Amino acid sequence: MRRQRTTALVALSLGAAVLTGCGGGSSSAPATPAGPSAAAPGAFVFAGPSGAPLTALTFASAGTASAQSVVVSRSGDTGTFTQSNTCTTATSTIAGISPSSASGPQATFTVTPVAAGSCTVTITAADGTSASLTIGVTTTEFPVQ
């Protein structure tokens, strides 16, 4: 009695698996990533330029000299982060935020305080996940005599 050994070769290329057997036939199917690269993206993290986590951003004065950078990160997410905010309305602007979108997993947005008030900036990932940061601007006016 003769034994026959069958082997299979699996190659991953451009997101497809190609299976080839001794019989000369082959088939292909979409590949499913496994391991760390298949992990779902993490939660959004807001940080200041020093890397310290932010839960809110406050300004004691308005103007471009007071502008601050906010670093937004989300591990495992290389898609686009889009910001929307309540800082600009038809009648007032509390703060300007730019850019309108940036690529992950880490992006820097600049917040420029314009006038006293509070507002919220929301960062949304391509998969619909979002997180918000409250912005507060306080200005002190002195009467000029």
C-alpha cells in the first residue's frame, strides 16, 4: 500500500488568500486579518502639546496669541478624523478650529479663542465613532477712561 501526501500552500496577497493543492486546482477567497492588526481601533484621546491628557480646554483671553494645539489620537485608526463644532454660529464665534479634517491615528487641531463663551468640538472617525471636547473662553474687559 502506497501513502500519498497532500500539501497546501497559503499565500496572502492584496487581501486575498490563494489555496493551491497537489491536484493542480486553486481557489481564492477574501482574507480575514488576524492578530494585532485586526484589533478594533481604541478610544479617542485628547492631549495638549506636552502630551498631558485634556478633558476640557480653557482660555483666559482671546486672540491668535492664545491659540493652542490639541492632539487627537486613536490607536489603530489610520482613517480621516473630521471635526464639527458649536463654536461658530450665524451670530457669534467663540473659537475657530482648524483644520476641518486630518488623518489618524494622530492629528493636531488648532483652537483659536475669539470671544467669551463655551462650545464643543466633536471629532468623528470614518467608522462613525466620535468624542467631544469642551472649550471655554473667558475674557476680562477693563473700562478705558
